[in-house]
Amino acid sequence: HKHILGIEQLSADDITLILDTAESFKEVSTREIKKVPTLRGKTIINIFFEASTRTRASFEIAGKRLSADTMNISASTSAVVKGETLEDTAKNLEAMHPDIIVMRHGHSGAPHYLAERCGFSVVNAGDGAHEHPSQALLDLMTIREKKGTIEGLVVAIVGDIAHSRVARSNIYALKKMGATVRLAGPGTLLPTEIERMGAEVTTDMNTALDGADVVMMLRIQQERQGKALLPSNREYSRFYGLNPENLKLAKADALVMHPGPMNRGVEISSAVADGAQNVILDQVENGVAVRMALLYLVSGGEQLAEQSA
Ligand code: CP
């Protein structure tokens, strides 16, 4: 079975294939009948052990637009709350012969664990602070669509880098595609030396914004850290919030991106979030196309390198 476990295991050719496939699927969502028969007869289960709006809805919509039978399970309404292990849950789902399981889980490596043990394709919809591959791919699709290329661009990622699976997947993806990545955030929320993965790192947001082609803002992952270490929202927004003033440091046509959910007034001002440079809802729109591409490719649609767990 093919899996999408992380960007780390993908080559630049794999990423290009996914983006090209997503581009070809994008048009389906604009049709009056928003459906193609590509995955007719396939069963997809979306199982989410953590909250989600965008990822969960778009994987379900993506599956339905490809004519697959899709269903959703939330951990909070499943037998997980009665103490069932992840492996037992997966083995019970496997007995119903799904073709693909899309999983979000709070623990890094949970999708890899399933991929090793179960006979279906696994797509990682976010695992702990590790990777969120479909998010990075929809981000790259949006950048490529707006800028024509990814190679040679300067991308500033600002916020809680240390706890962000979005940042980690984007650093892998952007570096593989030839972009320069700058990371900025408070010292306590920056990655350790080993996790910098070839990115430039600074505690000064202005340094990261200077001349950037793309500015990607991240929220503080309150759920992944002790509250005692967190700065106040006011203090945080003063040093690491994007507003119309500091956005001027980036290129005049810089893209403003955010994976969502946004905390308006904290990491991003409403003026910028709703401003002319924002492509935040383009990211969400492209999320459906990217997830259609991933579901198609793991189903054997075209040659995508196998990801081993
Ligand atoms: N960007 C993202 O993963 O959003 P959700 O948590 O709403 O899925």
C-alpha cells in the first residue's frame, strides 16, 4: 500500500506530481456536478483524534468529489473514550475493508504505526508536532499558483515553530523545492539546532520579513505546552504579530498565508488577515484539490514513491 506519512519521505518530483495532479483536479470543484468517478467503489475512513475544521471537511469533500464512500469518526464519539487502543481501533476498522484511512492524532508517529501494522493506505492528517503533509502541499500549491514558481522565493514562517507540524512539513517541502526559509519566533518557541533543517532562524520578526516573498503566520499551539511559559496575547502580538506596518518590510506583492485557525489580534491583525495580500481562503480552496490528488495517488493513480513507515 502507498501512504502519505510526511513530506520528509517525498522527493521534489513527488511534490511536483502531487501539485500537478491537484491542479488538474481543482476544476472539478467549480463544476455544477462536482464529481468525477475516479475512486468509485473505494472506502475512505477519516478518523480524527484531535479537533479540525479545514482538514477534516476537505478530506471528506475530496473523497466525495472522487465518488469514494467516505465516513468520519471523531475520537470523542468513538470507543476510544472507553479505553480502546489505537491498534485495536485500527484492526477493527480494517475488518471492514477500508481502502484508505486518513488520520489526525496527537502523537507524533501514530500514522506510521498504523501503516506498519494494517492493510490499508494511511494518509497523515497531522500527527502531534511532527508533520501535516497535506497542509504543506496546499501551501505550496497556493504559492506556485500565485508566484508561478517556488524555487528562489524567500518564505518567512513566524510564530510557534517548535510545536508546529505545519512549519515542519513546510520547511521540508519548501527546501526540497528550492526556496529559502526564514523562521522567526520567541526563543522558547524556536526549533532546536537539529530541527532547523536548513532554515535561517531569528528571534527578530522584522529580520525575517525583510524582502520576503511569502509570509506565513502561525498561531501559538497552546494545547502543546505549559501555560506558564506563554507570553500574554498583547505582548506576543507586539513582537510577533503581523500588522499593516511590519508587512511593509516584505515585498510589496508578498503573499500573506495562515493555515488556520487564526487568532485575530494575536499573530495576525484583522486588517492583514482580510487585506489585499492575503491568500488564506485560496489555501483552503486548494486544500480540497490537494487532498483529491493525495487520495487518487495513494490509490495507485500514478507513480508516487512508496512511503515506508
Ligand atoms: N490547517 C488546519 O489543519 O486546520 P484544521 O485544524 O481546522 O484542520
